[in-house]
Amino acid sequence: MGNIMNPKVVMPLHTLTRFKPFAQIDSLIHHFLPHAEIEHFSANRLLHLDRKGERACLILLEGLVDISRIDDGILKGTLKAPFVAGISHPDYMGNAFHLMSATAVKVAILPYKSAMTIIREQKLWEDYSNYLLYIMGLHSTLSNHSIGLRSRDIIRDCLFDLMNENEQYRLKTNACKYIIEKTALSRSGVMGILADMKKENIIGIQRGVLIFINDEQNSHRND
């Protein structure tokens, strides 16, 4: 009998992103670009998924964008170019996330309805399906990766995610702030655990910036 995956084990975000369907995303972008408007934004700008009251598709061509939940502001992750946002849920569903440029970005914007028309007319369903499967995997990981974990394990996973971010982004990001925004754990609790991990030489932090992280041999997920 073949091995059965433990349903409680969720793939870490930094592992899942290795399966990003670059070819399919590039194909969608290739077909969208002739119908889109190119724009540039500096860092820390809110990027809207609507134009003149109409839902929009945003194509990230260069740079990094933070995605946070609107209701509580929790940081869910960082989008890296190339990426397409705004076409992963039906038109009748409201937008639940904020997009904020983490670096200077180059984006292309077109109406959601235009993007869906292009997918239909150009028969891009296979590319679109692979893109949606990846998005579903991201949502599943972001929703479930902290279930059953100790605070220390949650913080460790966040640090691994941060270590796997673009170096430019990591070197200007405060590790404690990054963890708090992603988890809503208390600042005092996060600072205490980071201090312990630093004493144990599990992590290296200088002026709030994560320099290195070593795996913990004795750190386990709860059964």
C-alpha cells in the first residue's frame, strides 16, 4: 500500500512557491498585455483592483507587492513578479485583500471582464486552470499552516518565509513587525521568542533585520 500523507501536515509557504506555474502565468500575461495600461508606482502605495467602479486585473511585471486582509490587516504574503492578481475569484465576490507595493513596481492594468474575454476567446483555460490551482494551494497554506502549532513554531515558519523573500525586501524589513503583521501574535511574545532563538544561535538578527536562520532539530508540530 502506498504512503498516505498526514492530512495535518501543510506544505510551508516557502516550499509551495517553488511550484509557481511560471509558464502558464507568462502565457496569460502575454495575451493580456496588448490590452492593458502600463503604470509605475513607488514603494508603499496602495494598489486598487478597481478602476472607475469596474473591477480590474492587475499584472505585476516588476517588483514586490504585499497582500493583507482588509478586515484585520494581517499580512498574508508577498507577491513577486511575474504575477496576476484579480482574476482568481468570480465577479460577484467582493475583494477581501489590500495590495500594497513593497518596492517600486511596474504593473499593467486591464478590466476583469476584458481578461476573462481574452481567456475565453484565446482558449487559455488550461493556463488559467493551472494558475487557479496554484492560487488555491496558496490560500490553503495561508489558512491552515499555523493550525496546531506553538507560537514558537509559527514564528519559526514566518522567519523561514522571510528568509526566502527577495533579499532587497528582507534587508529592509523588520523581522518582528513582519511576524506580527502575518500572525497577530503579541509584540511582547514575539520579541521574547526571538530573543530566545537568538541566544540559542538559531537566528541572527541585526538592527531588526533577519540575517540567518538555522533549522531546529527538536522543534516539532503538535500531533
